[in-house]
Amino acid sequence: MSVLGRLNRGETEIDFVGNRRRWFTISAVILVVALASLGIRQLNLGIEFVGGLSIQAPNPAGADVSEVRQAFFEIGVQEATIQELDDGAAVRVTTRELDTETEGAAIEAISSVTEAGEDEISVETVGPSFGALVARRALIALGVFLGAVVLFISWRLEFKMALAGLAALFHDLLITIGVYSLTGFPVSPGTVVAILVILGYSLYDTVVVFDKVEELVEIEEEKTYTEIVNQAMNSVLARSLATSLTSLLPVGSILFVGSFILGASTLLDFALALFVGIAAGTYSSIFFAAPILATLKEREEEWQERAEWVERRIKAGRR
């Protein structure tokens, strides 16, 4: 009987909870790397959050990043982020907020190096107060989402499942933020939207697992909580993997084909968060949330007594 066939029928016998130390160690290593990167490199926040100036111009001269950077060095602007758009057909420069004189010099510099007319150059200025407002509202949206998660899962299932689900969400959030810190990709409002989307996706996958656990608790009267969680995980594993794969394929196409190959860089910040978040969410719902739930529930007196009763039956040869 093939492994795929057993997987599709939910007949695998993977000990997810028994190997929890392995899964937790993997997660801990990833999270330590993510937190270390956040502490050292921090995040490359877009001008929407910190305020600044964005200058975008067509690039008929085919100037590369180093030429544009040199032109800005010459006018005294040294901290600038320069991106080639549409395979070098255009360039975008983002920098801190500049005074009027320096801003004019910056427009002249990019016009000179790219040979674009000044009327073809678009300039966008975002003040720091607006950036602070965007950041504050993003945090409020995240807080409301997490609060709603706890209330919904507590009402629909139980509070300890809500805690395990919340731990999985923070796990996915930190991994996604860590990837942005490591890669240096700018964090934009599109990134925030994508993060909220992938947290919702991760929650859906986790609730599917927990719902199956709750169903089995009602009918499996001779199994420990660990055995019930393992049975639930094995029964929904094929569904979780199939759902994740069908989600990752189109997002991966947007990220690798659209952004990297075709040069649609405006999709990059959104697609990267989706891809990393879905992958992390799949991992956390299978290897992180369920083992945490089992760890929390095994400490309850009812389930400790059940485990002792099952052990006695095994020793007596009645199971």
C-alpha cells in the first residue's frame, strides 16, 4: 500500500505529539534567528511608516543602480534605497524627508542620470506624522484580529485551543517578519494586508485540526489526549497539505515569475509575505499548534486520570 494512498485515506500513524521536542526545537531555532535579525538589522520600513520621499522616473538611458546612487551621493543624499522597476525601464528612489532645495537637486540628479524629462518624474512625499498614523492603525488592526481569534475559538471550541492557536499565529508572524528583516525587503501597507491574510489562513488550518480533535474527544473514550490529537492530525494531514500546496502554487507564481522574472516589483512585498506566511502557517498548524494543545490538555486532572487508566489496561493486556 503506497504512502500517498494511506495519506489520502488518513491511515498514516505519524506521532506528531511524541516528536514535539523535535518540532519545538526547529521552531525555536527559526524564531531565534528571526529575533536576532530584528535586533541587529531591524525592518526596512517603507516611507508610508517612517515618512520620506519617493521619486520614480522612466529610465531611457538604462542607468543602473550604482549610477543613480552616485548621482545622489554627489548632492549629499547618502541614505537612499534605489530599485530598478520593470527590468530597468524605470527607477524608484526612496529616501528620508528632504528640504525643498535638496529635493529639487534630487529631481535634477535623477533626470540627468536617466535622461528622463522632469515632467515625467513623479514625486511622492509622506510626512512622519502620517507614517506614525499608518503604523498605529496597522497595530490596532492586528490587535483586533488577535482578540477576535481568542474570542471565536474560545466560544466555538475552548480556551486552551485559543491559546494554542494564538501561539501558532505569533509563531507565523515572527517568522514572516524575520524573513523581511533578513532579506531587507521594504515593509509597506501591502505587506501588512498580506500578513493579516496569512494569519487568517493559518487560523483556518489550525481550526480545522482542532475541530477534528474536538469531534474525536466525544467518541474516543479509551484513548489519551495525545492519541486523540495524533489521530486527528493523521486524518486531516492530506487535506492540510493539499490546501497549502494549492495556495502556494499561485502565490509562488506571483512571487517568482511575476516579481523576479517579469520584473513586476510592485507585487513583491505582498507576494513575499503571502508565500512565507502560508508556508509557516502550514508548518505551525501541523507541528506546532497541535503539540502545544496536547501539552496544555495533558496537564488537566481528567486527562491525567485517563492516561493512567489506559496504561493500566495496556499492562493488563485488555487493549
